Amino acid sequence: MFMQCLKLLIPGVILASGGFALAAPASDGDTLYQQNCAVCHGAHGDGGVGVPLNLPDFLAVASDDYLRKTLHEGRPGRVMPAFPALDEQAVDAIIGHIRSWSEKPAPVYSDQALQGNAEHGSTLFATHCAACHGVHGQGGAGTGVTFSRPRESPVMAPALNNPGFQHSVSDAMLKATLLAGREGTPMPAVGSLGLNDQDANDLVAWIRELKVEDERPARGALDPIIQFESSYSLEETLENLKQAVVGRNFRIIRVQYFQEGLTSEGEEDPARVMLYFCNFSFLDEALAIDPRVGLFLPCRITLVDTGHGVQVMTINPKNLSRLFNNAELDKACQEMHDIYAEIMEDATL
């Protein structure tokens, strides 16, 4: 039910990876970009949940190979999903559209590894890079939108230790980024820090040492909803739910017919109702992790009188982390799943 509702809200194919792949002619890079990328990176590449893509310094150093591998692999646990349903023609069309924002040709790099002193690079990284990218290269926390980042920072620093990034970027591109910096972000050119060409090699050598494998557990199929059956009447079940909700420090917002707003007033099916409730402290914490969870808040539970009992159901919050590819959400979504299950179980016992 939850996934069906999502498909109505966002027409397309929801991938197991959490990404969306929508149909469009493979030659239409603009349309493909708008369908698959714009929601995070902005209609014109200005950024939002995702990093800005139209920055001149980024396009000057980002190779087509890097962009292609990024679309194929994503960034495990870091909001950017993989797009395995996009074929090579579609990927090339999207890359071509991104390239249209720059007059410079795409750089081409050698795959040869650079020779650098990782130990010296570690010292340089701790001094010049860790403040933004994290001590272990884990990147900034949050999604990159203003709500979840310091307002003075236009972007969140990317995770340099992420397997998707490490697999996508070449040593030469890493070095080019270090030498050029990225105007419009806090990322300086290393020359402005008093570092030289060999220092850049040493930093690249250390960044390669930061690589970690994706440690998130393999995700099997998850039920899209949590569901219980009540032997009480709909009215009794609803009252039980209200008591269970209040007992867990949630505030009841409203009760409404499921069809409210979808049919003429007075013609709603009284056998289908929804209970809305919220814990504002938990809401604030969840939004700070990933503001997109606001699409699914406040909390709600649907009751349906089937004539043979009352079905009590809600979305499974653990699907949110999969959908949004944000590892930071895992704990919060597991907690909310458990709260939902406890409330519904109490109401139906």
C-alpha cells in the first residue's frame, strides 16, 4: 500500500537501491536529468539535497568516467543512490546534459596510480582537510540542505572514504581537484595553503588509505506496511490507539476519514479512518537527519473495518532508509518502527 501510494505521488520505478529510474527517450538528457536527478541536485544543477553539479571548478575536473561510475554505483549510505535501471544510452544522455553547463571539454585522466607518501599525507589531511571531511574522511553529517547543515556552508563536505566515491574517482582526478579547489564551496586549492605538487600526491595517497567497504547489512525484501488485526470495534480500536499514543509521549493531532478531500463531504466511508499524531522532539531529530522524511510525517495509522475485524496499518519506517539511501536514518527508522509496532500491538491485544 505504501509503495503503491509512492508510485501515485512520484510516477516511476522505485528501485531496490532506493533510486528512481523513469522512462524517457535515451537521447533526451534534459528530461532524463529532470526525472532522475533534479529532485536532489536542482533543475539547473544548483544543488539542494545533493551537491551542486554546475560549479565550473567541478565540471573542469570531473571526467565522464567519474560521472558514469557515480550513476552506476551511487554513494552507499550517503543519500546518492545507484541507478542500475538506467542503460548506457540514458547515462550518456544525462552526462551530456550536465556537460552542457560548461564550455570546457570533459577532462580525460590516466588510470595510473600516483606515487605519494601516505604518512605525510595523513599529517596534511589532519591539518587542512579533516575539519570539513572528517578525521576518517567520513564527510559532513546531514543531507546538504540548509536545514541539516551550518548555514554558512553552501554544501556538505563529501565522504572521501565512501566506496562509491573511491571506485569512481581516479588518482589523477583527485589531484586535479586538490590543485584547483572548488570556488563557491569551502574547498580551497592546496596551493593557497602553501602546499606543492608532491604534497598533493601525498594527500591522494592518504585518501586512498581511507577507503572503507560498505558495512550496511544486505537488504532483503521488507514489508512495506506494519499491520495488525483488532477484534475490537473500529471505535474501540481507535480509542485504544489514542491511549497508546499518548502513553508514549506523542500528541494526537487529528482523526479524519481516509477519503477526506478525495470525495464529497459527507460521502466518506466511515469504515476507514486515519489517526495522526506526533512527538515534536523526535520529529525535529528526524528532520535534522534528513528533511525528506517530512514527506511521511506526521505519524499516521489507518484503521479499516472489513466486516470481519479491524485492520490496523501504517507504513514501515525501515523502508525510508532504503528509499533515501541515508545510513544515518537507520537508527531513527528502527526506533520509529518499534514504536509503531508497540502502539498497534497495545491497541489490538
